[in-house]
Amino acid sequence: MAAGSLEYAQARIWARHGQRPDEGWWRRIETTREPLALLEQLRATPLAVWLAGVGPAADMHAIELAMRRHWRERVAEVVAWMPPAWGPALAWCAVLVDLPALQHLARGGAALPWMADDPVLRSLDDRGARHADPLRALLDAARHDPQRLLPLWREAWQRRLPRTAQGRVGLQRLLPLLADHAVSFGTPSTVDGWALRRRLQERLVLLLRRSLGEPATAFIYLALSALDFERVRGELLRRVSFPKRSPAP
């Protein structure tokens, strides 16, 4: 069973999925007061991969920089597991972590000082960079309507999918699920974003089981990884941004 095959990817995905912490563990994390204790608890789990480069004295920008780097590494890892035909569409998922910064720039905002520390975002201000760079092309397309940045990303993602219809069935189940979550999350009456994320996670886990043996499992796994990423990031930033606020009761 060689890397770069669907069988290898399935084995790795299910092994990683089995290591994800349950809600009881997350509840203990949420009630941990001290940042150092939080880091120690996180590092005792497979979620430690998100923490390389994050020390006890890390500020908001250091945390964000490290987390963006780890997301890109996670995507690259899944690309290496999967057959090459799926590489372009999977690799494009790395850009998701950069969409907030791209939207800021697309709206006419100036490049912020912290962007200079990120090699990917820094390249957007490189006057010698090729205009064919995909990230730059996405930014340029979004300048006409910054609100369409996510649809533009999705269109570019669909162009990167293998031309054959084989293996797309699972994606047809995944996309409506994510779209439904986006609509629910954008509703003004929403008061508990984490409850919506937990519901999405439950639906993704069910879909992962239904998609056994399909290429869609790689994208479902990345969606679940994104939820873990967002949750770890939230716990870290909450303590840095509001050091005197008590964690959730």
C-alpha cells in the first residue's frame, strides 16, 4: 500500500480520525484557566501538531502565523497521501486560511505589518511575482466584488477537480452540507456558533462513514481538520486577547 494511492489515504485518514478528541475532552480544555496549562493539555494529544512554534509567551500574531503554517502543512500532507489527480483540488484548500487577508486586500485595505511575516501573504506584495500566481489571480478577481471571494475560490477549486466524474459522488453530498452550514452561520439570529460547528462536525463524521473508499473522504477529513484548527485557534486566542476573562463555565 503505497503513498499516493486512495488505499493509503484511507488508512491514514481513518487512523487520524480515530485520534480526534471527544467533546468531554474539549469541555475540560474550555475550563482550563491558565495558558500554560492549556498548552500542556493540548500537547498531550494529537492536536499538538497545531502548536509547533507556539510558546507560552506567544502573542496573537505569533499564534496566527503558526496556525496558518500548520494548516498549509496539513493540506500538503493529505495531497501526498492521495492519487496525483486529486492533488490540485486538495492543494487549493490551503488557500482557505488566507481568505480573510485576501478579502481585506480586495476591499482596498493596505497590506498590514503582520502580513510581512507570512511568506505566502508577503508574496502578494512582491512586485516581481508572476501575475499568473493563483493566489494573486484570486485576489485580482475579487477586487471587483470582495463579497464574492468565497464563490470565486470555489469556482477555482471546481476547475482543479479531475475531469472524470468518477469519485465525485461523495463531493455532491459534501458541498450542500457545507453550504447549509454557511447559511446557518450567517443568520443574524445565530447566538451559539460553536453549537453550529458541533452540528456540522456530527454531519461530517456521518458523511465520512458513508464515503468509505471514495476520494471525497480526503475533503471531509480536511473539513474536520478545519474545525479542530478553528477550535484550537479559538482557545489560544481567547486567552491571549482576554487574559483576565474566565474560561467557559
